Amino acid sequence: MADKNPEESPMDKSPKKKEAKFKVSYEPAKLRTGLTWRFLQVCLGAGLTALAMNLFVEPAGLLPGGFVGLSKLIQRIVLDQTGIHISYALLNISLNLIPAIYAFFNIGRKFLSLSVFCMVLSSILIDLLPVFPITQDIILATVFAGVMNGIGLSIILNANACAGGTDFIAMSVSNKKNMTIWNEIMIFSVVILIISAIYFDVDKALYSIIFQFISTQMINLGHLRYQRRTCFVVTPHPEPLAQELMKITRHGITCFKGNGAYSGKEQYLLYMVVNRTDIPKIKRYLAQNAPHTFLNVTDSEQLGGNFFVEPMD
């Protein structure tokens, strides 16, 4: 007799009889991931990073990290020890060459093309834009440089590109392991800055470490590709709701059967782990098609097993 009650066994009902209640009128909004949109994102991000350099980093005398800092460091050491001046461009291009080739074969042509364009554009903007100190306070300059640079790099990374240097390594490893390694890249920059303190200025090197730390944390917050969310959806009608949510997010769902402790009614719990960018789409769908459905969203720190990530090109 229980099978005749649609409220008690919704999973056993045929989809046709429930189509009227859950008629799908929602079309998941396609993300603007076209090459033109990505190009505009890279331009904006490169502009912000260039402004961070000319408004805060350069006036405050902060030292660069990553391959830029390593190139400067090698150039200074060779000059001090041998008196030979090595071209900065030659050093920087040489250091970028191997990770760029690796990224080409492990990520894709569009990624490399946009990344090279970003490096060229940011270099041109740094040369063209005037160096104008916004503040004489080195602490304020350090903080705002880190924030602006981190936001600019996050925009570039969300366009599936990078600013070159150690970013090639970070993106290649992240794409392979499906996790971010920005904190590890920051450790590399810190080591370079500590060595640079011997040849430049200790105080400026310490402030530069703070700048790198702030910039890295902004990237960790702003780079959305590897940020996961766990969704718990409570509903008396799991079908076709579960099927539509899987179509929208391209992620699987586990369904648990239970009873509401307050109402005593039979309920179903849909459990799913999705990308952070999927949350607005899920909320829109539920608001339009199942407004009385209960939704809880939490952070997902670590994942094991299969999890679909849209491939980079």
C-alpha cells in the first residue's frame, strides 16, 4: 500500500506523473568562458598588477619575488662577483622557458597564448604608466600592493591564464593534482627574498615578504577553480530534482531517505559536492522550481575520489 502513496515513495513514481509538479523552466546560465571574455579579463588583471607595481611596489622600494626576483638576484650576484652584467630579459625569459613549454603540453595552447600576452601587456603597462606614490607610509604601500596585485592575479587565473614565472609551475601542478599550491609558491618567493636581503636591504626584504603573503592570500580567496562547496538539499520530492541538479552542475548526487523530526513527514536528503561557481546556479534553480526546498552549503576542505573539473585549454 505504501507504493500507492506518492508522498511516501517519490523515488518509485514515474517521472511523467511528477513532471507537472517539477516542470523544468530553468536554463542554467552559461558562463562567459569565450576567448574574448577571457581576453578582457586578462587585460583587466594585467592592468591592476601594473598599477600595483607603479603605485605601491616601486615607490616603496619593495623587492619582487618569484622568477622576477630570482632574475634580479642572479643578475646582482654575477655583477658583484665577476663584474659581468647579464641581461635581465635574457635571464627572465630563460627561467620562464621550461615551465612555459611544460604548461603548453600539460594545459593547452590558449592558456599559454593568453599567459604570454599577459606577461607582455603587464610589462608594457609597467613601462608606460607613471610611477606615482599614493602614500609615503611603507606599511600602507605594502598592504595595498598585496591586495591590488592579488586581485589582479585572481582575475587572470579565473580566465584560465597566468602572469608567467612561477605561476606556470603553480597552474601546471594544480591542473595535474586538482589542488592549489600557491602557499608553496610563496615559500619559494620568501626564500628568494631572504637571499635578496643580503644584496639589497633587509627591511625592504621583510616588507616584501609581507607583500607576497598578502598577495598569495588574496589569490587563495579569489581563484575559484579549486574551491569546493558541499550542498545538502532536503526535499520530499527527490526526482526529477536530483537529475536537474546533476545536469546544471555536472556533479553526482547521493540520496538519503529519512523523516523530519519536527513534521514527522518523509524527507530525502540530496548530498553533493560542487564547485563554488555552481552555488549561484543551484540557488536560482531552487528559487524558481522548488522554493520550499531546504538548502545548506558548507566548505569542503579536502576531497578524495573522483571529482569532475572542467579541463583547461
